[in-house]
Amino acid sequence: MHRKNDKVRIGMVNYINTAPIYEVWKDTVDDDRFEVIEEPPLVLNRMLASSSIDLGFVSSYEYCRRPEEYRILRDLSISSTGPVGSVFLFAHVPLEQLDKQLVLLSNQSETSVCLVKILLEEHFGLQPQYIIGGVNGELSSSCQAVLAIGDDALRLVTSGKYAYQYDLGEMWHERTGLPFVFSVCVVRQSFCREHGALVCEVWEHLISCRQQGREQMTAICERVAPRIPLDLDKCYSYLQALEYDLGEKKCLALEKFFGFLVARGEASELSLPLKLFPEDEAPEHGRK
């Protein structure tokens, strides 16, 4: 039994990449113990760190920055095996010409910022100059390249503004052979200890919503495509290519990414091994 005052504050990324889970949640989950807060990834990172939310989809980087405070909810992510379609380095010049050049990094997510630095510096041997800000502001006009994510990236893909477009999910996969996990669903460890049963309830709802979302993809695209706007076919292709599980290969990919960050002094060594909750596998209805 739950106490009447049991509540959980859940962070949800306010991009359409969460639609296959969140649109189903909005239609099917009606429980006044669950409060959903919609924000960009960077805001959710800060809210989780400050205990302003109890769990939610945050940048993968947020977990490895404070792993002693968190647990990763098993089998949930926003990830891709190959192109992700909404995390791009847009450039006016070819990639190899970005050495010493000014690159604008999105102020919306830290995982993608870390990833583009690893790719440019570790894999291509480049040393650009970085600034962080809004990708649609005046700063972009003085930069040779821009890192954009989420709905901003979807809009820039079709804008024709940049001659070169580099999908970071595809670049990572080509160089590691692994998927890339952009976001994980993380719960504060203190909340998990006190409200483990409630966290399990939320987790099971999310797993169920994910499965239903796959089955309702056309209807979901009809609902969310106008927000960008995207035509229906492009929205369907984009969301269909995204992955929302966190299986063994995704965990290996997270460990690979965190290993780079630990070596660069940008993440806690306590990030490894991953700490998952719950310890048991996902419920049967969500194993797809």
C-alpha cells in the first residue's frame, strides 16, 4: 500500500523524441501521485541534481557526473544504433577544416556537447574553439559550425543553412561499432530507497507506454509532426529510427562513453560499473 502523500515528480524532455513514450503516457496514465515536468535536457539535469524532480529522462552525462546520487532505470533510454536524426554538427566547411575554428555548442544538452568534443578531438585530432549558446541566435553567424540537438536540429536539417551535416549518432557508430545512448531515465538514489515500490510503478508504466507507442506510431506522428513542422513520412522515419531500450549493448556503449569522459577528467570514476534499478529484468509486456 502507498501512503496518500506519496508523490513522484517526473522529468520529461520536451522534444518530440520522447513522443513514443510520453504521448501514450498522457493518454493512458491518470494518477495524481505522478507529476510530470516538461523541460529541455539541460534544465532537467539541473532539476534532478537539486532534487527538484525525483526521476526523469536526463542527459547521460548527468548520471556520470554524480553517479553516487543516482540509479539508472533499467531498459529505458533515448538512443540510436547509427543515425539519430536530431543531433547534428552543422558546418559551413568540411569537418577536417574545423581545427582552430569557432564551433557553437547547444546550450540544451551536455551529453551531445561531450560527444562532439570526443569525436572531434579524440577521433579526428582537431582542436576547435568552443562557445556555448542558443543555436538560433546571433552567435551562430560568427561560427563555422554549430552543434544542434532535438527539435532545433530537425528544423536546421531542412533549412539549407549549412553545406555539411554530420549526424553524431552515425559518427559514433562508425568509429566504435556501438549504439549511442543520449538520454537515460535516472532516479535519485535517496528517493529510490524511500519509495522503491512507487519508482517500480512509474518504471512499469514507462515500459508499457514504450511498447504501446511502437504500435501507435502513425497516430503519434500525426499528433507531433506539426510541432516542428515535419511532414508525416519524415516524422515517422525519424521516430521509428530512435530506440528506447537499454539492453546489454547499450550498457556497453554507455560504459565506453563514460570511459572516455573519465579519462578526460570530465566524469566520476564511480560511473562504472553502471547502477541499475530495479535489479530484475523488464516486465514481460515491455520486452520488445
